[in-house]
Amino acid sequence: MPFRDEPIVTLATFDTEFEAALARGALEAIGIRAMVPGEDSGSYIRRSRVLQGVELKVFETDRERAAVELRRMQIRIVETDDETSES
């Protein structure tokens, strides 16, 4: 994959790493690059995520399309603080 010099933004926050990984996989299956920072990084980080949630990140230019696709696939999106403050 070529290097993309653009911001990475949080698309959604999930309750579990499993949910975030499913959403990441669904997006990548249709060609949208997505990331779950710290995925598979061990139990220490996993415990700290219980309180914070697990973020799904995408490139800024893919944000709108990714949100539409997740909703179309009926994947529940928990809006981040950034999204709620913009409304």
C-alpha cells in the first residue's frame, strides 16, 4: 500500500476489541484502510481499554464513506467526542 500523507481520524469507539476488529475487517474488505491502534498488543492494554473503549481509525478522506458503509452493514457506531461537539 502506498504511503498516504494525510490525517488519521477516529471514526468510532467500540466496547470491545472484537467489535472494532469486525468493523475494521468489514471496511478493509471493501477497500477502505482502517486501523485499531494497539490491536493484539496484550492484556495490559486490553484492560485499560475497558474504561476508554476501542477506537477505529481511518484516513480523514475516507471518514464519510466509512461511516456510511458501517451504517449500511448495520454495525453500531458510538460517536466520539469530536463528532458530538461538531453537531
